[in-house]
Amino acid sequence: MQSFCAKVAIFAENSAENQSEKGDGELMSRYKISVSSNFKELWRYNITLVGELCSADGERIEYKSKESFVAPVGSNLQNAPADYVAKRDLSLESSEGDSLNVLVYVVPHTLPKSDDIYTTKPFPLVVKVENESGVVLNQSFEINQWSGDNITLRVES
């Protein structure tokens, strides 16, 4: 079974020495984001991760993205490409901030082989966000095999 495990380290290691203080003495957070799915046909999707780090007043500090690209939309592949690697790791690193906006785009480039909706049920994609305090979010999303999905999350420190 193919597996996708993107470990997106948006903000360095998860340790107390990586924390710094805001002006009022509170600690700003560093985050670690993980996206995972055991869906065996994940090769039919391009996945893009975006991290937007913001200050306490909501101003963007940094904006980075990385894509796991398999094929152009509309490719209609019969099987995974020969050079397809089931484990697709993505990573982004950024400085500290007060909040984090995470966007995950799951875009199909090849539709399911079957047009029977009962055999093409949504598949799970798990998004996990951690900071120095531990796990802040661990949520599973059901991804429609026909349309993919856009996931938007906001995490406050």
C-alpha cells in the first residue's frame, strides 16, 4: 500500500530554547505541521502546502509554499508514474510568530477509474499542528476523490 506522509516543519525544532518573548512577556510559538494519508491512490493528486506566519496584530511576517507535483491537471493517467515515490515529504521553515494560517490544496490530475460513487468514497487526510506546548490540532478531513479539496486552518499561539 502506498503511503503519503508530508512532514512540514514550518518552524524549526519543538523545544523550549526555540521560544522567544513577545513585547509583553508572552512566548511566541514555533509550529510543526504534518499532513498524512494512507490512501493507496494518492498518486492521482497534486498537493500544495502553504504557511502564512502572522504577528499579533495580524500582519503577515512570512509566506511560503511547497508543492508535491505528480502530473498536470487533466493527465488522466492509468497508473502511477514510474518515477512516483509513495512517500512525498515537503518541508517549510520560518521564523517565530503569533499565529499561523495553513492552507492545504489537494487537486486531482487524474479522476477515479470507476464512475460509481459507491466505490469512490472520500479518503482521509490528516492535518496535525504542534507547537512547544504539544499538539494544538489533529484533524482528519474527508477528501472527495472527484474534486479534491482546499483546507484552511488558523492556529493561534
